[in-house]
Amino acid sequence: MLSQHQHKLQIRNEHCPLLTMWLEPWGEDYWLRQGETFEIVAQGAEDNFYFHVDIGEKDNVLVSVEGDFADISVRHGEKVLECGHNRP
């Protein structure tokens, strides 16, 4: 049975006109405009859960989700985003 722990990670685009955030292991892409902040929320996370962040080349950030959890979402404020958000 999964626990009721919640983990959050915020990604903020301070400088790039458009920053691509990839969410793995699903290969989902979310595009942050300059000044935007996205929050990745993992519900029901177990003790072995963590986020792994890699800063890539050409305005890319790779966020890998590791461990056990019940649900994950990417949000902008209160809005849950879909894969491809802001994709040009």
C-alpha cells in the first residue's frame, strides 16, 4: 500500500524565451515561457521516491521520477497541464 506522502519540485524559467522540460520515464514535454514556474507533484510517494534533475543543452531540463508513487502531475498554479503544454 502506498503512503500519503506528497513530493513537489518547482522548475522556473528565469532566462530562456522558451525552456523545454522533459518528464521521464514517460518522455512528456512541457514548455515554459520566460518567467513561468511549473510544479511537479507526486502523490502517495513512498520513502524510496525522489526527483532527479539534469540540465541539458539548448534550453532543456530533464526531470526523472524515481521510486514508487500513486500519481504524478505537472501544474502551473492550480491548473494541471497536459503533455505538450506551450509546444511551438
